[in-house]
Amino acid sequence: VPSLRQPHTQNRHNRHNNNNTKPTTTTTKNATMRKRLAQFRKLGRTPEHKWAMLRNMVTSLIKYERIVTTVPKAKELRHLADKMVGYAKKNSIHKKQLAMRIIREKPVCEKLFNVLGPRYEDRDGGYCRVMKLSRPRKGDNAPMAVIEYVDRPGEIRAARVPQKRKERYFNNLSEVMRNAGIKPVDNSQKQA
């Protein structure tokens, strides 16, 4: 089947050099779509500055468990903070070494592995919450957000109970009530 597209006689490399008389054709086999190349936000900084800033922010987030920052920074920080909690849940020497590469302070790393790791043992993901604030920053009108860990004392909004925790506590509820001497309620017999 002849191609409907006419081949180019010259490409951009041999435009000025007419010694090459072979026609070149464009193929779609090598042309791929450039999706998901920028997987992270650039945040208007060099990569070194951005990673230094994110390391400082994740250290502060673990230390205080709630910080106020701009919305793009908070959304970018959420991925790194969730990864740190994933390291803490596995609680091995290698994961501690990986966490210490990112976290700036040793006591904060100890808090991560001793407090946050056990707290999220039954949660599969979504350890952080980003909530947008109603007022932007005063100087440059940047949209602001609060990023915090869920399931902590003093959180702004209560998180949903994880499915694993529901199964662990509510499956043996009738057995616990029987041992305590509480009779189960039968819903089929209604009092008139």
C-alpha cells in the first residue's frame, strides 16, 4: 500500500549540505508521547534547593505533626511524609538508614519509628491530610494550606477509621460483651 505522505527531500541536518540526496521519512515508531516526565512539582527552585526544603519540611512535620505552608508545597510534601511513615511501619535497620538520609534530626527520626510507625500500623495509606485555608498569604496572595498527620490528638478533623481497625475491634465485640456479662440485643423481637 503506497503511503499517502510524501517523503521529505531534506531534513534539518542536511539542509545546507546537498551531498545527501536520500529522502528521509518520518516514522511514528520512535515518536512517543512525553507523559509523566515531570512527576514532581518544581516549586520554582533548583532540584537541590527543592529537596533541601522538602527535607526540612518533612522534619518539621514529623516533629510538630502539623505545619502551615503553601498548597503546592503541602501537596508535594505529602508524598514524602507518607513514604517516611511507610519506612517507620516496616521498622528495620535498612528503613531507619533510608529515613535518616532524609530526616535532619536524630530525635525526630526516633519519634517517627517509636510513635508514628505504631500509630499507623493498621492504616494502609493516607497518613497526611492537606486542608486549604480560607485566606491566602498576606504578602503575595499565595494559597495557604495546613498539612497534618491524621489519627493524632488535637487534629482539626477526625479521620475515618481504617478497615483493619474496624475488623480487629468490632469482630470480637459480641465475645467481649458476653465475657463482661452484657446480653446481646436481639433486633428481631421488638417490644410492643
